[in-house]
Amino acid sequence: MLASAAGAAEHVRIRQAWARPTVPGQPVGAAYFEIATERDANLVDLRSDAADLVQIHTMTHDGGVMRMRQVAQLKLIAHQPVRLTPGGLHVMLLDLKKPLRAGESIALELTLVDSAGRRQTVRTSVPVRTSAPSGRDQ
Amino acid sequence: MNGRRIALITFAAVLAGCERPPAPPPPAFAATDLTGAPWGRDFQFADHQGRLRKLADFRGKAVMLFFGYTHCPDVCPTALADMAQVRARLGADGEKVQGLFVTLDPQRDTPQLLRQYVPAFDPTFLGLSGDEATTATTAADFKVFFARQKPDAGGHYTVDHSGGIYVFDPQGRLRLVMMPGLSAEAMAADIGQLLKGT
């Protein structure tokens, strides 16, 4: 079952996805969502129509210094939602093809591999907006 | 004692008990008060139009100075957007506020790129860049830590850096640093106070 602004495939649910608008010249963008799985899995790959390269990064605020580090594989534990939010884990959209404009949407495709080695692709539409959707938005 | 003397003694006692009106309290800012700091006095960078700029060029305006880089997906665009909101919130007084963005990544943030990126937040904002040495020296002077990370196979890299928007009053004195988390509303109120001369 695939919903519109949320993504769901067998055993995977994505909620509250959003991406920040970017300005002309801005080479990278950020997107956020909450992801939950029914089986343990690793999020191993992300793609988007909006950017040439998509990665997940942590952000830590360490004695006043902000550091981002790429997470090669995001570990997902069954029934434990992981939230990507400003100031924490986030999707980095690198080499943006064009600015992200509020009101538009971008496509995000996630590849998960479970402990049995089964690969699964989830596609979701991510709205570009100036702030996070409220709890009621999916 | 007669009534008049009592009155005089009482009057003197009351006068002695009166204090002078207290001095006005120091201004209260939502941002971190840096007034009197013996550092962060000046800078010299080329702006995105190729003109050499120093702090004195902006005398008469409150200056908001932010160190960041354009490959920063969240904190930097948010700070610049907040700075733009401050100008908008101050209405006519916004004319007396200057936003400046100093790149910590001059290798990628060329004047051409800054010319697109910075004014998109507010057309009056200026992107500033210098060579590696000037960038390092000025950042150190403002106690801004930054460290470029090793590029990946594709040449991508991030820059660790400390946050905060430095604010100078119209007399060119460093007064405040606005740390991430401060609302644009609070920032505008602080800048409004500086413009009033408090």
C-alpha cells in the first residue's frame, strides 16, 4: 500500500516527511521524516529526483561546535521508529539539480535490507515546506 | 521639644532616608551580551561584488555577522533566514540593519556562488570571502571554530563549525552573539534596542 505524502510498503512506514526550501545557488538541501519497520533492517541507499547524491547524516552539537557525519547505513529496529529532524539525523540532498521551492514535492526512494538479506524499495513523495508538518499530517 | 522642631527633625530624617534615584538597569538582551569584549573588533573581506569591506563601512547600522558555508543544509540557511526576518520585522528600521555572511569555505563558496546565494535571503545582505589565511585569522578573532572535513570519493565534504550571529551596534562595537535557538522575534527586539542606542 502506497499512500501519497507518506510512504508505506510491506513492513515499512514513513511519516511526516518534509524538505526545506532552498535558495538559488544553494548546493545542498535537507529532508526529514519518521521511519518505522516491522522487521529489523538497514536503510542502505537513498535516491531522489531532486539531487545527484542523497545521504543520511547525523548532526551533533558538541561544545558549541556543529558537526555532521555521514551514516552509511541507518539501522532500524522493528517497531522502533527513527525520527530524522532538524538538529539531528537528516537526509542531505547533495548536488541539488534545482532549488527546492515551498509548495512543491520531491520524490525520495529508500532501499532497505532486512536481516535475511531481502531488499525492499520504498518510494515516498516529500513536500517542500518551511516547517515540519504537524503530528496530524502524514 | 516644640512641634516645629519635631517637624524639622522628622523632615531631616526623611531626607536622610531618601536615596538618589537608582541608575537605570543595564539593557536586558535575549542574546548573549558581549559588550566590552576585547576581541572581534574588525574584519576585512571582499564582498560578493568584489569590493573590499571592513566593519567601519557599516557605521550607523547594526551589523549581523554570520560565519557559515553554502554546503550547509540546515543551520546556515536557517540563520540567514532569521537575519532576513529580523530586517522584515523591524520595518523602516530594517534599513539600519546590515546582514553579512562570511564563508568558512572559500574554496567552494566563490564570489559567483555567494552572489546568488546570499542576496536570495535578503537583497541587501553581502557575502564575504577571503583567502584561507584571512578566513582562519578572522574566525579565530571571533572565536569561531571551524574544521573542514576530509572529502569523500566524490569530493564532497562538510565543515564543522560553531554557530552564532555576531551583532555590532551602529557605533561599530561588538555587543551580542545570537546562538542557534533564539527566535527571530527575540533577535529583532534585541536589534531594535541597539538601534535605539541602549
